[in-house]
Amino acid sequence: MPRRKLVKAGWVVPMDAERRVIRDGVVWVEDDRVVRVGTDGELRQGEGEGEDEEVHSFPRHVLLPGLVNAHTHVAGAIFRGLLEDRPNHFYGFALPMEHYLDADSVQVLSMLGIAETLLAGCTTINDMFHFPEATARAAAQLGTRAQIAQKVYDVDLPRVGDGVRDYSLGRGMAKLEANVRLYETWHLRESERIAVRFGLHAADTCSPELQRAVVVEAERRGAGVHTHVAQTAGERDFIRERYGKSSVALLDDNGVLGPGTLAVHLLFADLADVGRLRATRTCAAHCPACVTKVAARLGPLPQIREAGIRVGWGTDWVSMDPFDAMRFGIVSARLLTDDAVYLSAWEALWRFTGGAAEALNWEDRVGTVEAGKKADLILIDVDQPHLSPMRDPVPTIVYNASGRDVTHVMIDGDFVVQDRRLRAADVGQVVADAQEAADRLWREAQATGSRPGASP
């Protein structure tokens, strides 16, 4: 017999095409799928009450689809509070510091980052980093849905900040082989909650030969590609000087762009680049909170939007509250366009639900609460001063809520967060383990200097 759950909420927002808000709504879940969505009366027509039916009632909550975080480095939580006020934070600090990471520290830090995203309502992440098998193990333990990729590159990352990009194809092929092993070990594991992409780090940290090799391995397996594109002025200038074209054009010429590729950031893309993305049906990811804080640049967001390119939003690293990111996204877009009503709360929420699912090519399983989709749901407690009185739940939540207002998270029909507590781990222990690992890495970095040799 199928396991049946009825999840009732004061407001159900399926994020479907009709933009419905169902007062006193119910989501009928069987096993890992949504069967029906509506009011209790609609769902009960012709149906008796099942003896083994579980009923979960949340009269002062808003039910939403699980949030889809289109771009993360969950283990990058190690840089929390260390980047935002630091000049040359990326090339001069973060990339050299990554040299000290190992599999043990990445697993512990991934536990922390995934705990943060889960507790904030993200049921799906799309991650690329060092030692991704450690992130996969953390994702499996905590029960999140994830697309995961190896960080593939063939430069010495710590030296990129000095303008040195000494490509070593052997180094890159070793990283690519690690991505292949990751695919063979983890793709469609954990009841298919974990999938594997191929992680081409960036246009300037991967030689053209490596870019083409990544495409070959990804296409051989029907896997997607996850890549940063046009993310820094240094990348833009180097690519222009070396190849006489933009980062987007270089990736396009090497076969990287396409419907299975997610291009992240695009801060230094131009209108011709937008045309290439549209022509190749490449998907994009925007991380408004991260780039607004540490890059002070947004790129051609209005043009990308007008071109109809599939765009999902993500948190990137350091701060991983999706509700903060929604507000950063709205405010920064309105400042960019000088339009006080440009980009609504509904669209911001869509970019973390159905829009992000489309960008990850998972719109058939997540992103909305509809019959046949995976039962990935979140519940937000609105019985609080900052979320009351309640009239229209979407703008109320987008402009006022935080991840700390999420009380329950369901993935595949099972609660992985209940009453703000992780089911599979003790948050206090996760935090303590992450602090210990970070302290060790910081000590090692201080003992050997800030500009180490070859990166991991």
C-alpha cells in the first residue's frame, strides 16, 4: 500500500502557472510524490479517510515548494565573514586558502553548509567544489537533493591572483578523471536524489583543450556542465588578451554552451554574449546576495531576462539564506534599472523554485507543488510579528521572512527538518565539528603563509 500523507496549511502556494494561493489548502502525498493539491473538500471528493493516512496540520503556516538553490559551494562556509570587506578577496584570499582543504574538512564543512540550506528551506542544491565526494556523502547523510560536480581546472589556482595562468593539461585531466569517478559512484544514488554534473571551473582557469575534454566526457554520459563565466574583470581581460574574444564566446567555440550547461554569474558579459546564450539555449544562474556584496556588479540582468534565458537564483557561498538573496535580487535589479517596481516578489520566489528547477533541467521533478512532482515541501511559520498580519503570503514572505522562519522541510515525502531540527544530525555537533575543522585550516594557513603552492 502507498504511504499517504495529507499536509494541511493555512496557505498553500504551489508556484504553478496560475499563481494560485489556496486558503486552507491541502497537499496529498503518496510515497515520494504529490498526488493532488487543493482544499480539503476538493481532495476528499469520492475518497474515504484512509486508516494509515498521516495528517499534518499547520493552520498558521505557508506551504511552498522546496526551494531550489541553483549555485552553491556549501563547504565555502569556511569563508564566512572573511570576504565581504576584503579587497581582492577572491584571487588574493579565497583561492589561496582553498589549498589547505582536504576531504575530511570538506565533508565537515559540507555538513554545515547543507544544514544551513536545509534549515532555510532549500531542498535542492547545485554544488561544485573540491573533494565533491565528501559533499556527496554529507548530502546523502542529511537527505538533501543535490547536483554535484568536481571543480575541474588546469591552472595553479593560488597564482591566478598574480596574473599567472600556467596551464597544465595533466593537472586538469586528473581533475576530470575525478569527476568521472564521482559520476560513476554517485550519479542517481540515494533514490536518485543525487545527480552528478561536470564542473568546468571557469573560462580562464580551464585551457581550451580541457574545456573540450570536459564536454566530451559530459556528453558521453548525458550529463550537464556547471561553470562560472565572466565572473571577474581579471578573467575578462585575460581572455580578451589571450584569445581576442569574450569568455562566453570562448566557451561557445569549444562546445561548452548548450541546454545542459549552467553558466554562473555573467557579471562581465555583454550583449553579444547574451545573444550566444540565447542561441545555444544555455541556462544561467544569478547569485544576487553574493555578487552584490563582494563584486558590486550585476551584469546584463535585464537583457538576459528579456532574452528569455532560463535563469535560476542561488546563494553561492558564505551566506546561504535564500530569502536574503531574494531581497538582494529585487533591490539590486531595481537600482540597476532605475525602476521602482522592476522584478516582483513573485518572480524572485520563482527564481528559487520553478525557475531554478528549469535552469537545472529538473523541472519535471521539483520547483512546484503539482501532481506527479516530487514531494519536496517547506512550511513557514507566519504566526510571528514580522509576518503578521497576513493578507498576501508571497510578498509578505519575500520581503520579510528569513530561513529561520522555516519550521518543516519535506523531501521525497519524508520530513528531513521538523520543528526547526534536522532529523539526521545534531546541529550543535555539526557546528562544533565545522569550527574545529576551520580552526585547523586557519592555523595551517597562518603557519605556512598566505600564498602557498599548487592548489588541491
